[in-house]
Amino acid sequence: MTAAVLAIVLSAALLHALWNALVKASGDRAITLGLVATGHCVPALFLLPFVPVPLAAAFPYIVASTVIHWAYYYFLNVSYRFGDLSLIYPIARGTAPVMVAMGAMIWADEHLSLWAWIGIFTISAGIMVLAAVRHADKRGIWAALLNSAIIAAYSVVDGIGIRVSGSPVGYVTWLFSAEVCVAGFVFARQYERTRAIGRKALALGLAGGVISGLAYGLALFAKTLAPIGIVSAVRETSVIFAALIGVIWMGEGPAGRRLVAATIVAGGIMILALF
């Protein structure tokens, strides 16, 4: 992985942690997630006439990814209902890199070197250090673990879909446009709560959507430049940013475990970057 690709992926990681923090801190996470989906689809629908149409081979992946993201939003809401940002986020993102690498090996015929696997497992080990918290609500943990599998599924689907699309920009635009279905479902189901949302919450939710869209677009673009498994592994360093946000902004702890995990994850990144 080159320095430029590494910078792109780390930027995506920071932005991803930021929008998750906005969701966790919101008063109504279901509506906020609907606003996040709106923040994806509104700019995408505006850009739709100006970007290349993806090749036909990409559309099954766009449909599959939209359905998978629907499940992702649902279980994200459930997991944050029962757990802290600095607990749920590492669990959900921590086991995903190994699943993605295995999925890419099976479905994308993408074979990684021994050093790449060592880097992936090192990153995952560092991330899981953050998850070693006692007396946590098991409902949140199980929802986060299920979401980890969902994350792996859409990562592999979109990693392949963007490669066969013929236009990365076109793929991302059509993918985000399809989220109008998600936003419409949330707002129709929670109509009264949607009407009651304040201006500040509205602005934060839409901003979270724009930030989320930029984060995912950067990650997908990086997957056209480097192996899917490696990109997904480095992107999961977002847990370090999420842990720091949890400690500094939300007052979560303990801080010591997060520093140990950050050191382990940094070592994994260095392995992936150098080998």
C-alpha cells in the first residue's frame, strides 16, 4: 500500500468514527440514521445526471449493498442502544477485517501475502483489546458482532461491484442514490418523531450523512487502488479515533487500554504499509 492510498484510507477512518459518534450522541438515533441516509442520497441524486452510468454487471451489487446497508443501520441502532461508542464500535469493526480478507479470497480471488495476513490479524488483535470490557450488556455485544458480519458482507460486495462498474464515481453515486429507499422507510415509519426533530438535530444528522458518504466513497476508491482486504483492515483503525472521541468527548474509559490498543493497531498498519 502506497503512502497516498494509506492517507486516503486513514482519512476515511477518521470521518467514519466521527459520524458514528454523532449517531451515538444523538437523542433519536433512528431518525438520525434516516438523516444520515438522506445525507447520502440527496447529493447523489443531484449528481446522478452528471456521472457515468455503471456497467450492467454492477447493478446486482448495488441492489445487494443497499439491502445489506439497511440491515447495518438497524443493528447499529440496536447496538448503540445498549453499549458505549468505545465498546460497540471496536467490536463491530474489529472482527470485520479478517472476514473481509477471507471473503475477498473466496469471491474476488484475492490472495494476500503472509505479512499481509500478519498485519490484518495484528490490527484485529489491537482492536479487540478495546472490546475486553466486563459487565457490558450482552445485547449490545451480540448486535455489534452481527453487524461485524454485515460490515464484512457489504465491504466485499462493494469492493467487487466498484471494480466491475467501469466507473467508481458512477458506482458510488448510484449506490448512495438507492439509499432514498432507506430514508423514506425510516421517515414514513417514524413520521411524528421526524416532524418533532429540532433544527440542530436535523443539521447534525444531515452533516453526519455527508461525512459518512465521503468516508465510504474514499474507502471504495481506495479499493480500486489496493487489495480489498488490506484497505478494509487499515480502515478499521477508525476504532482508535472512535476510542479517543469516546474518552475526550463522551467521558468514556478507561484510557489506558485504548493507548495499548492504539500501539498494537499502529504496528499492524506499519506491517501492511511496508510489506
